[in-house]
Amino acid sequence: MKNVKIGLIGFGTIGAGVVKILTENAEVIQQRLGASPCIGKIADLDITTERGVRVESGVLTTNVDEVLDDPEIEIVIELIGGYEPARSFVLKAIQNGKHVVTANKALLAKHGEEIFSAADEKGLGIGFEAAVGGAIPIIRSIREAFAANRFSAIEGIVNGTANYILSKMSDEKCDFQTALQEAQEKGYAEADPTFDIEGVDSAHKIAILTRLAYGAPISLEEITVEGITSITPEDIECAGEFGYRIKLLAISKYDGQAIDVRVHPAMIPVGHPMASVNGVLNAIRVCDDLMEENILVGHGAGSLPTGSAVVGDVMEIVRNSLVGAGTRVPAQSFQKTAPIPLKNMDEIESEYFLRFRVKDVPGVLAKISGILGNHSISIESMIQRGRDDNGKGVPLVMMVHRSNEKNVQDALIEIDRLDVVCGKSNLIRVEN
Ligand code: HSE
């Protein structure tokens, strides 16, 4: 049986998961593949910390070139994350004729074009199933299972840390900081949790999915990104009273003319299947002209779930290579990608949940509803809670009918200038 030598760069949580899977599931992998993928070298800056997996002597190195320049290594797995030096390592691996498997969504979202064309030129495979949704086979689904479909929307919960925090705040009524700390302790959050809670990690992932689904290269800077740091326990409670859960959604919709791509917290009805996707789980909803809707749910992070996606990609590359199929499926799903215009955020329409903090005095509601009316925004329902005992105002929350984003933003600016409004108002979009 052919041995296929693999080089691993980055021996962290996922790297250890990959080694464990290749060792403990070696028999089933060989039975399915007819070949034996084995780790030839592992490069990491730290080669002394115990990872809980057995590695043969001489395999670990702190010198990444021992992986990149080893002529026997056919596939390089990049698991260090981030833009650089990951980009340089991946490009050098390709230059040296090696296929690449990566879980690095930041890298592909930002430098995807460069990396995919370098690999195409050399006829090499790039596997990145682990980059979006961990164990959820969303890349393979879009590229292969739904290859004939015209997509109209790809959206979902693609950040486990943010979902964990919002779920915990909803179910245990705890505050943001407590929930974030627990997510970090459990190893879900990125090294810098800002990317998770500010929506950047979700933006990386939706950029990748947008490119695959519609064949449109998209630059990260064009995505409207809002995180979950402004969500308060009060928002979550009021959302519940209106029959909604708050989730951080990555949204990419295509109406045949332009793409509407954004990341922000959204209220979804409690009865929606994604409303009950909680904790670190991810869910991705795919809509198209042939199967209408499909929701894939699974573990979006973690050593073995993400490791399984990495090893699955390795096996696909080996399978292609064993039958001389080269890169059977185009990495970016389309033979050629071409730009598609993006919708300006000002143009979108949605229902909205609005939160104000107001002085508890007569006439407040008339002033606020007057401004909303002037901007063609119609109120659907509202709740005012408590009495203003400490002079800090009372929360006033309302749901408004489908409105234009720019009208809502303009109305909020005007409302925040009222002397009866204490502090900045907040909006959460509703996705039904
Ligand atoms: N930090 C990411 C998350 C890990 O929380 O989902 C997987 O990309």
C-alpha cells in the first residue's frame, strides 16, 4: 500500500486532532483510501508541550523549511492561522509542488485569489473544508452536491464562540464577560477573541462561501460587519418577549443582480430551526432554485470535528492523485470567477427591533413615533419597562415593520438628539 507523506505546520488543538485521527482511525482510512497517509514532519515553534498524542522521534521540528523543502512530503497541512506567515508558507509549499490543506479562513478570505491561482497554475489541490463550519461539509456541499444549483442565499451561524456567548446569555441570564471567559477557557475562541465577538471571523467565512456559491470574488473590506458586544441581557430578554432569539448571523443573498453580504446580530423567530442551534454548534442555511432550502448543523470548532474535515481533505487529494484526476473539482467551485456588484447596506430592507433609553415623561412616545413616521417607518409593537427611579431613563423597545436601512439609521440619529433620550439607541435586524 502506498504511503503518502504529509507535513504539518502548526501543532495546536486542531493539529493534535489531525495526528490523533491519522493514528487512531488509520485502519478505516486505509480501507477507504487504498493508501496510507502518514505524518512525515511537524513544524511548530513549541515542540516541547505535551499534546496528548504520540509522535515518532525526529518528526517534530521548529524549522518550517524542513516541511516545505522535504521532497518526500506531498501534502502540507497549514494550521497556524492568521494572514502571515501562513500566506508565505502556503505559497512556498505550492511553489515546491505540494498540495495544501488549510483550516485558515482569514488567509483564504484575504489572499484566496493569490493562493488559488498559484495552486491552479501548478495543478495542485487546495483543501479548505475545515475553514468554514468545522465538521459541517459545507464546502463540499456547495462545490459538489449542489453543483447544478443557482444559489439565492447562504447564511448562518458560523462562529461557535459568539453562538456560545449568546446562548449562555439567553439561557443562563449571565453577562457577556462571564460567557466570553468560559468560551475562551473551553478553547473555542480565536487567540484574539476580538475576531469572534466583533464578527470578523464570521466575515472571513461568509466571504469564502460567497465566492464558492456565486463565483464572485469578494473583498473583506466590502462586507458590513457588526459584532455582538453591544447586545445586552435586556435585548435578549425583550427579544424573547417578542418571540425571537438573538444570533450572530453571516448573511449572503443574491437576487441575480447584486449580492447582499453582511455579518450582524439578528433576531430570528424561536420556531426557526436555527434558533435552537445553541452553544458552540454552527448552522448554515443554503437556499437555491432546485432544493429550496437545506440547513446543515454541526460542530464548528474543536480538535476532532475540525480535524476530521482536514483529514477528509487530505483523503480527497490522495484519491484524486491515485487515479490521476488532478484537481477534479475547481477549488473555487467555478472554472472562472467574475465580480458581481455588491448591494450597498443603505439599500437593504428588514424588520427591526429598536431599543431606546428614554426619560419617563409625557410625550416621549409621540416624539419618537413622529420621527419614525417621518422616515416611513411603521411601528408593529412596543414595550416600555419599569419607572425612571434613578434618572437614568427607562428602556423603550419596539418592533417596526419592514423598512429601509438608511431610513432607520437616519431616524435613530435624529431620535438620539432628542433631550428625552438618554444615551445611544440600538437596532437589531430581524431575519424571518
Ligand atoms: N473561533 C472559531 C469559532 C473557531 O468560535 O467558531 C472555528 O473557526
